Amino acid sequence: MSIEIHIIKERCKGCNICIEICQAGVLEMSDEYNTNGYPFPYVKQQEECINCGMCEMFCPEFAIWVSFKEEEKISGLKVGAQ
């Protein structure tokens, strides 16, 4: 199984905590802004995520979480779901 990082851009207040707390350097602040005028993080290296859960634990707005992406079986071969 692979890891998928979810960010609710509209809930983010641009505090940068998730970026600073990430042990693997997976997140980076976007140049874009949400409708409230806040910048929000984006996932720059999802494959580097170690699923420590620190980003979701420390996010004061509950704007980020990590889940496992199910793999699909195609013709007997396992392929990551996209």
C-alpha cells in the first residue's frame, strides 16, 4: 500500500506548522492562496512520507491527514491506485 496525503486548502490558515513539523520534508508552502487569502501547503514529495502523523496531529485547523491508498489488482499484477 502507498500513502496519500490530503490537504483541505480552504480550511488552512497558512500557519506553516505542518511544513516545519514534517520529518521527511514532504510538504512545501504553495504560491497560491485559498479564498480566505491564506497560502496553503502542497505535497512536493509524497513518496518520501513516513506516515508519522505529525502533520495531522499538530494542524490546528484539521486541514491535513494521511491515509493509505489501496492497490488494485489488474491481471494478477498489483498496481498502485491512481
